[in-house]
Amino acid sequence: MEQDNPAFELKDETKIAKKEIQITVDEPKDYVVQPKDEGRFRGDILYTVDEVPRWYLCFVLGIQQYLMMFGSTVAYSYLVTPKLCIPESDPARGYITSTLFFVSGLGTLIQSIFGTRLPIIQGPSSVFLAPIFAILSLSQWKCPSEEEMLSATEEELQEIWQLRMREIQGAITAASIFEIVIGFSGVIGIILQWLTPLVIVPTISLIGLSLFEEAASTASKNWGIAIITILLLVLFSQYLENINIPGCSYSRERGWKIEKLPVFKLFPVILTVVTAWVICFILTAADALGPTNSARTDLRVQTMNSSPWFRFPYPGQWGLPTVTISAILGMFAGILASVLESIGDYYACARLACAPTPPPSAINRGIFAEGISCIISGIWGSGCGMTSYSQNIGAIGITKVASRRVIQYGAVTMMIFAVLGKFGALLNIIPEPIIGGIICVMFALVTGAGLSNVQFIDLHSSRNIFILGISLFMGITIPKWFSGHPGIIDVGNDVANQLITVLLNTSVFVGGLIAFLLDNSIPGTDEERGLMKWREQGLEHNGSEGDQMTLSSPSTYDLPFGMNLIKRYKIFKYIPISPTYDQDSLFGSVRSLFKKIIPQINCNRNID
């Protein structure tokens, strides 16, 4: 494929197809130049899911992905550690943060290699906060008084918070078995048959819309710096994206060579963070910011001194998890909400990455892998379960890089930085308003990715407008009201109260459920509902065959090894997490088996 003229056009589609097949998974690329005719396949994506950039690009882009999830991960630990009764000066807060990064990296590797194989980062989920807070609010887990904490020895203080952590660990680990069963059994794949464009639009869009308060709260620490960050990100990712900067590249075949590289397209987030950080440093040095202003760069410098150089998180570092039935049942709500949120993330990621829509087998495998990650998170003692990170999915829309290899580099980066305490402390001093500005753009992109699916439905239909409007509006309104009225649910059972409260506080669940029920019950033609265009674009869930939009060979959702064996034996068609899983064959066989069993039972009864 020529790379001298990015705008050249090929009129013969067979030539295009021929060139697409020549793209290999293992060949590193400095950057990708696309013919115009390929726009319908990959949009303006620089690297598709199966393509591999050069190792140094993977490393830098992987750090960029790490930066995207850094703010949310650190914020999560700030929310949980006070509930565990850990004093502000206790280095254990930093240890828990490092553990969160380590298990996030491990979970991301599992998801990108064995799960959906989409470029999705795994991280601590906010949907687990409600059940965790509900558990820790019980009388036996309330924190001791200030006098008791001050008079306690160091060993006693350690035991106070570790008792609570072990309770959370046990609840997450045991409840995550339920998520593994959901994925392995293929239950999610069955539900996908009723997911239509009208259901996917609010489900994905509400992932971003529901997080507006979190984004605004972080940005409001200093709106001036947050707005500067947003403007810089828009400048680098949109206005300057087609401007290439001369730079040096090296390969064994060609040696050193000067080439124009799309720097602004590849590294808009890193450029934005560095530029905004320098601005904050100048303002801090000039004393233009107040002593407690969140935009100052010297507020958390002391964490560099108190952080150890090396500390390796390990399983059971806080002791063996404790298991209680009430805590496990309460955690089920978080698991269920996380599953629903992740399904929306899979579709959003595939959409932004210009990848084929995930087939049922990939969805099943993704939830299965996520359940394993949650168990690992529980055993390691992170104080949280794992889920897909929406902000990192949004980063694909900005960087135009969807390579899973970049995500894997990012995962390894997380694990290394979790061990290197000083580097984590360095990133911890990034001013919060900068992170807030980045988050605002990321969540907006996820919302836009969800809304882009309206192209398939008939917007002249009053039926569709009604379903779309009410699902989005109620998906925001109901959770907002319930979050402002805690304890309003009382059905006479604490576990049921927790379950209902968590679900009704989850926008993705409320909006998606309303759209699902209305679109599958209100009469409407396939053309009106968008199913005709959806099928034409190859976006319908059709078993293991995927669709014809992929540029990759082997399939984007195939496992990286063992596919010859899997394709050879027919039994794998009946395993829901197998890439060759055929949902229709499985349930057709089950129906045939029941037809044979029932007459035999009736015959035996007649004989008796």
C-alpha cells in the first residue's frame, strides 16, 4: 500500500480487498495511511484492533492509556479508604492504590488476550461503591471514635481496617463467581437477540451522560485550568490532527529515516497533560494560585518522600478473606450492574474502533474474563471489583488508535508502575483540574458513540422518538432522584433493599431496561426499528461468523492460539465462550433432546 500520498483513491474494490488481506497482525507499523475508499471500513482509525504499531509507539500510547485511568483509580481509593477507617497519614492508602493499578493491569491482560479481545482497560468500578458502603455502614463495621483511634497502637490500627477489607474481599470474591457463571452459561448471549439499535443508543449514551457529575466535580476544582485542558485537547485532537511533524524512525530493513508522523493524532492526551501541567507549574511558581488551589503543582509533593521505591502487591496481603452471606448477596447488585455496564462498553468500544460488532461468544467470554478479574481483585485485596473503563474507550475516539497491543502495553505499564511507588507518586501530583478536563472530553465521546447508532433507526417515526426520549430522560431522572433520597427503598429485607437501590441508581440499567422493554413490546416494523440497515451494515449479532467489516485475519474475536483445534471439533460450537459458538445449534439441540425425552417419559408412565 502506497504511503507517499494519503489521499490516493482506488476505484477497483477488488484491489482494496486484496490489500486488506495483506495486513498482518504481527507486522509493526510506524503509522497507517488509508485510501479514501476504506473509510466505510475503518473511518479515520490509525491502527485497527489487530494491527501492531512499533514497540516505542506502543509504549508511549500505553502510558497514555494509563494516564486516562489514573484519575478515576486514585479517586476510587480516596473514596473507599476512609470507609475502611484508614487514617489520612497511613501509607496503607498508597498500598491499596498500587494494588488497584496492579490488578487493573492483570485484568486488562486477561480481557485483551482471552476475553472480548477488544482494546478495553479494566479498572475499579464505581457501581461497587453502593454495596461496599452499605456493608461498611452496618453497626459492626462503623469506624471507632477519634479518641479510640488516637489511643490505638499501630498494630491495632492496622487490624481495624484490615478486618473491614477482608469482609469486602470475601464478598467480591464469592459474588464474582456469579459473573463467571453468567458468562460461561451464555445467558448474556441469549439476551443479545433482543438488543436493537434503539436499545443500544441509550445504553451506551448513558454511560457517558450518567458520569457528568463526576466530571464536573473534578473539573470544578479549578474551572479555568479545566477549560484550558479541554481547549488544548480539542486543538490537538481535532484541529491539528492532520498536521504531521518531521521525525526520525528506524527499522532494520531501512535503517534511520526521516518521516512525517501524525504526532497530534497519536499523542493528543499526553501533549495536553504535559502542556496544562507546565501552565500550572508556571502559575504556582508565580504564586498566582491560592495556597489551597487544586491547580497548584506542589500540594502533594510530600507523597514522593513517603512512598517506597518498591512494593510488590501479592494475594492475601491483608489476610484471608472472610465470607458472610449478607455481604455476598449485597454485592450481587454491584456485579449485575457491572455486567450491564460492560455490555454497553463492548459495543461502544467496537463502534469507536471501527471493529465488527461483538458476537455473542465474545460478549460471553468478556463477561467470563471480567468475573475472573473480579475474583483476582478480591483475592489481592484491592477493595473493589473490576469493570470496563469508559474513559479509555473514549480515548480511542481522540487518539484514533484501537490496537489491542497498545492496551496490553498499557496493562504491563500499570503493573510496573504499581511496583514502582515513586513513579505512581509522581503521577499522583498531577493537578486534579487537568484530570477533570480530560474526563469531560472522554465521557462526551462515549456519549457521542452511543448516539451515533441513531443512524440506523427511522427518526421520522413517533414510536422511535418516544422510546429514545423516555429511555434517555428516565435513565437520568430516576437514578438522580434515588441518589438524593437514600434509604427510600424498604421492602422489608435488607438484601433486597440493597439490590433494588443499586440497580435504580444505575443509569445504564434504568435507561437500557426501559428501551429494551418498550422496543420489544411496542409494535413496529423491522425497517422502522432500524434492523434492516443494521443487517445491511453487518451489525446484527449472528453467531460466531461476525461480519464482513473486519480488515483482520484471523477474526478480531478469535483466540490468539488453538483456533485450528477449536474449529476442528464440533463440540466447541456448543460452548458459549468458544469463538465458534453457534447459539442456534445449541438451543436447537436442546429442543430436540427435550422432544425425545418427553415422549419417552409419557411412554414409561403409560406402561406403569
